[in-house]
Amino acid sequence: MTVESVLTNKDVPAEIMQAFENAGRSGEQLLFVIVGDLSLKAEYGETALAATESGFMVYDPSREEPLRTYLHADVSEAAVKRMYGNARLRVKFRDGSQEDVFRFTYAVATLADMAANFIEKISGGSPAEEEYDAVCATYEKLMNVCPKCGRTLLHAGAECINCQSKGKIAKKLVKYIKPEMKTLVICLFLSLVTTAVALVPPFMTGRLVDQVLPEKNRGMLGWIVLGLFSTYLFQYLIGILRGYLLRVSGDRIVLNLRNDVYKKAQSLPLRFYDKTSTGSVINRISGDTNTLQAFMLRISQEVVVQLFLGIGIIVIMLVLNWRLTLLSLIPVPLVVVGAKIFGRKILPFYRRIWRRWAGVVSVLTDTIPNIRVTKSFAGEERTVNKFKSYNDAWFSVDTSAAKISTVFPNVVSFFVTCGSLLIWSVGGNWVISGTGGLTTGLLVAFLSYASMFYGPVNFFAYLNDSYQQALSAAEKVFDILDAEDEADDAKGNCPPIKGKIEFRNVNFSFDRTKKVLSDVNITIQPGEIVGIVGTTGSGKSTLVNLLMRFYDNYEGEILVDGENVKNIDLQYFRSQIGYVQQDPMMFSDTVYNNIAYGKPSAHVEEVIHAADVANAHEFIARQPDGYDTMLGERGVGLSGGERQRVSIARAVLKNPSLLIFDEATAAVDSETEHLIQEAIERLISGRTTLMIAHRLSTLRKANRIIVVDQGKIIENDTPEALMAMKGKYYKLVQIQTMADQLAKSKQEENFE
């Protein structure tokens, strides 16, 4: 029995896995294992259920024979029976008997439901391969939840940031603080200096009240005022210097963090972006990095300063009057307990607020760049309503959070005020009665120190709030930084590409529930021009996406010149492919730079030649600034056909070994199509070319046509041979011919 890449909800103990291997049939794949937490005797302990195509096995150490095997063919029904606090997997057999085979808590119940469904479907004759896809989907969904705390993860298998050690999180953040450590140490020293200086004024104020004013000593008054002026001037000058250094240092921290996040975002596979909106990614790079920056500076600076300030103030207060000091500490336990309660209450809101705000940003990134589509379909009101609904959802959550976040600081302030009133009440009585050795000046000084002391108390009370915000932001940022890069294990292997392409038994599914490609086998010879046709959603573009390695999680092999594409340097391999999309994307840059995007070092003559080959030079030369004309967002300033020809020029300049055209003429008029077709014919000469097309007229140069239907290759031959077969391709040609004739007759009627 083989156990490679087995699905499981947690690590399977070695002795259990060994028992499954020994009991399984030779050569049979172990599909999935569910590790349970109760024995059939309701005792806590690790049990397990494992499934194969032919049957399933259950390991339960509480039985005389710990391991039992069952065949799917013997099963008539399988279902989970839920009881109070636990559940059982009950199986009915074809001989009429039944047995409870597996017991577990509700933590495993969903997986057990999946296993029962799998067993019952297989026993009923359903293909094991299809049911296994459903099992994979269930496992993937459950992997989105942390098994320890139940927190929803950002993607399947992601490490729960709430459960991982705080030291691990700190280590990731220290990487960005370390380069600024010298500056931060200087800022910390300046903070300590200003903090020490800030302890002087209350003491001098006390002397002013007790000695200078009663004695009407103008000379001493002048010296004290001058001393206070010098103290404040020094304090604020140091504050200006520290503020500037801290601002620059903080900007460098967020600069490096943003650069790393953006760089990582560029190296992530397309499947990451299939599940993550661009608005969400933008929000992480812009907003969440700022939140982390603020928290890192707060931790590296304010914590030490506030701690030093708090300790210093307590020492001075104890020296002044230890009994009043104890009175001033009464609100502190209440603030600490309140901070913990506040942290638990507010944390879920930060995650919800982030998700709602990411939704708002996603609407912005979808609608603003597509403003022409919105206006052309008179969708302004719908778009505004959509934005309003997302904005209202954010407002609703933020308002709910505000109820908590505004109550807590005011409660803290109330307790602090009560502490001050307590000092006034007790200390005032002592001053009036002349007991306790307390003077008016000493009481004023003590109250000043007490008010300063509550500053650090408030800081540490709110620190948990800042931490929860930073934790929420870190989760989103680390989701990108810790994500797995595109697989590129063959760096440096750059064989010459001649152009032979082979698909061998390729199967592919985006989510393991439905196959997009099934058992694809194709061989394309170097220099061959192959047209790929089929109805919408048949899998044409997916073939191209797999060839370009946008997705690597497919079964089978894709080879170029006999070399598996996964064994070729990824950057080099893509540099050998010219890709022209149906909707060519232009950057907000000059026409020249858009053409030279694939070859930034190209000479001016090369760019002009590429534009000439693509039938683009003439219209570019007519632009106000020629090749230096700036394009708007997504190529605004050029027509669809002009953008397509710039895209072809980009491919020409790249001089690729392989060419891919994905509906290159689908959205242009006949005249523009003719110009584009001429450009394509010049470009494809001598190169292996794949042409995806709905307009079959664009495939007139194709040596061979591949017809894709529901993810399978159903026809593969020359155009003439396929027409003679009168199969799918023949029907597509007939339908398009009739559509063209109908369009032509309508044009003639309109002309008359």
C-alpha cells in the first residue's frame, strides 16, 4: 500500500499508519485518514479511519483486535449518528447487520459525515475518482479553520497567527526594525532624557507654592520661572529632533516592508489571486503596513519610555508620601482587568472591519478603472448603490466596534479621575488638619505626579488594543509574505527552445470538484501552427495557462522539446513565449515603453521595426508625441485594434520561440482584423504557434485544428480532414458561416 500525499486532519501516529500500511492491499493508494479522539468505549484517545478505493479500515486500541478492515462492496448504508457530546459512524451491511465502527467528538463530525458519504457512494457504484474530488474539497474547506482555536484562516493550511508563538511574530517584525536600530536607540535615549526632564517641573511647582509664594520671594520666583522655561525649551527641542528621526526611521521601516510585500505579491502564483481580490492586496500593501509600522515604533520606543516614566513617578511619589501613593494605585487593577476584557471583546471587530473595508476597496478597484463600462451601460446608480451597500456594511461594523472602543477609554478616564478625587479628598483633609506631614505645595506636586502616572497606566491599558489591531494587520501582511512562491526549482536550466510541445495524460481542476481538463494528450511539432477551437468554457484558455505555467497543480506532464516544463527555469521559459491576449493590457506609460516592456534594453530601431511588423508604426507616428505619447490607465488613448497591434509589437520585439494568440481578433472590426491578421502572419513564420479563436477565419494559416469540448480533445487533425469528418469543427464552421451571411445581408439591407 502507498501512502503518498494522504489527506488527514492531523498528524497520524506512526504505529497507526504502520498498521494501515500492513493491512492494506499491495499497490493500493491510501486516500484519506481521519484521526479521531474517542474510542468506541467513550474513552479519550487517538483512533483513526482510513479509506482506499476498495474499502476502509478503522483503528481503535480499545478493542481486542485494534484494526478492522471493511469492503465498500459489503456496505449498503453509512451515516453519522449524533448523540449528546459525541457521535458515531454507523454502517449497515448487505447481510442485514449493522455496526458502530468509529466514535468521535463533534470536532471530527464534519469529516466523519464526509467519510460516510464517500463510503456509501462508492458502495453504490459511484466512481471513486469523482468522490475523492469531493473529499479533497471538504478537506480543503476544513483546513481553513485553525484546529486549536477555531479561528478562520486566510487560506487552507495557513499558520494561525493567533496560535503561533509571539516570539515568532516578533522575529518577523524585527527583520524590518534591525536596519534602523541605531537611530531607534538614539531616539530611545532622547525619550528617556525628555522623560527625566519632565519629572522636574512638578517638583519645582511644589517649591513655588510652599516657599516662593508664601515668602513673596521675587528673586527665587524669577529663577524658578527661568528654570521651568529652560526645562520646557530643552524638552521641546529634543522632542523636535526625536520626532524627525523617528519619522524618517519609521518611513524607512514601512518602505522596506511595502517593498517586500509588493515583491512577494509579484512572485505569487495565479491561484492566490483567484481567491484574493486585488482590492484586498492593495489594502494590505497600503493600510496594513502602516498599522504595523505604528505598532513597531510604539513597541520599540514608547513601551520602554512609559515603563521608565511609570517607575520613576512611583519612586518619587513614594518619597513624597507613601500613603497617598497607595491610594493613587487603587484604580490600576480595575484598569488592567478592564483592558483584558476590552481586548477579548474588540478583537473580532478588527477582523470584520478589515474585511468590510477590503470589500470597499475592491469595489473601488473594480469600478473606477472600468468607468467607461459603467457609463456605457448607464450603471452609475447601480455602482453607487453597490458602493453604498459595502460602505454601509463597513459603517455598521465600525459603529458596533465604536460602542466598545469609546466606552472603555471613558471608563478608564473615570477611574483615573476618581483616583485624583480620592487624593484631593484625603490629601486635602491632611493639609487642612495639619496631619500626615503634607503641605499645600507637596499636595499640588503629588497631584501633578499622579496625573503623569496615569499616562503610563492608560498607555499599557490601550497597548492590548494596539496589539490586536497590529495582529489583524500582521495576519494579512504575513499571508502574502509567508505564501508559497511560484514553483521554480530549476533555476539556471535554460535549454534552447525549438518549439515541440507535448501534453501527456494531463488532468486539471481549479478546486478539485470539477475537472476543467481531462486526459489531454497533444503533440505539436516545431514550427507548426495549431488552432484551438471550442465553445466557451470548454478549456481552451486553460490549456494555454498550463503551458505558460500559470498553474502547476495538474496531473500528467507537459513537455517542451522533450523536457518537462517544470524542469526549466521559469523566468527563462516565459521569456521564450510571446503571448497576445484578447484584451491586451497596457501600462500607464509611453507607447515606446509598452512595446519595449519585454525587452527594456531594446534600441529605438528595434522598437520601430517591431511596430512596423505589427502594422502599428503608422498610427503611432500620427500620435501627438509619437512613441513618447503617454497612455492613460489600461491603454486609454488607443482603440481596441491599436492596443492589440501594440501588443503584437511587444511580442515581435521579444522574438519568442513559441507564440500564443488568445482570441487576438475577437473584438475588432473586419478592417482592423485584416491588419492584425497581416501582422500575425508575419510574426508566426517559422515559430510554433497556438491560436485560440472563435472567429475561425483567423485560423486560415493553421496546419492543424484541435477541438476542445468539456475539457477533452475530441478532434485533432487538419482543417480539411475535420471538415470531411463533419464533426464538431464542421458544425462550428457551419454556424459561423450562417452568422456571417446573416450579418452581411443585414448590412446590405441597411445600405439599400
